[in-house]
Amino acid sequence: MDIFGGQIDPSQFIYRPYKYVADFSLTSLQLLTSQSVTLRGTEMFFAILRTMAVGVLASDGVTAVHWKTQLYTSTSQRYNGSGITNGNDRIRDECFWGTASRPYVLPIAIMIPGSSSILLDLENLASATVNLHLVFDGLQLFPRGQAPV
């Protein structure tokens, strides 16, 4: 299996590094569902290779906090799960998000169609308002012959 999960032939594409960034604010113990990061739509695919995040308390902007995430696409493809017996598929931030100095490197790229969105369920584990800054680092893929915009 290649870094594209055997889904496409990388030789048929040109690519360019790109980051999608999203900011969210969650109140005490809040669960936000279906939060969208819309792709530009100029690429045929966006390959997520690394994730980075910062979560801080809104009150002081410094204290690190924890949250849970469920990642899926607008085509309902889910990228993490807890198995048959547990209904909560959200995973803790330490297991999926890295930092700018130590990004979380995915074991295989997550391919997102360019005309769709990255969707997230975000659950605040703190009893205070939390501000999240999330970064999806990867590659925009364009069919050969189509110039990147």
C-alpha cells in the first residue's frame, strides 16, 4: 500500500504543499458536531499527512487543555473508531494532534476529495471555555496538465 492508500496513482498528479487551518471555541464541556473545514475546491484531492493543534483556555490563553475529536468527510467516511462495543468514536487530542514543533504524522495519508469538506466532532474535556487552533498539513493534488491555482 502506498502513501495514498492505493486509491490513486501518484504519477498521474502534480502536487503542492498546503495547510488548511481552522479555529473553534468550545464552552465548558461542550460537544460541537459536524464542524466543517471546507477545501478550496481547486485541487482534485487534498492528502492530509500531518496534524497540529493548540488548545488553550480562553480565560488565560496559556493553559493547555484536552479535547476529543472525531474526523470524517462530507462523504461520511470516518477515520477513527472505538470498535463494536463502544459508541463514542471521539479520540483524545494526544492521540491524533501534534504541535508545530512535533506534528502528528499519519501512518497513511487521508485523501479528501477537493470538492468536499473535512468534518470534525469536537468535545471539550475542560470545565472552562477552550480555544482550538487546528492545522491539517499535506498536499494538494492536481491532475497532470492542470496548473495549480
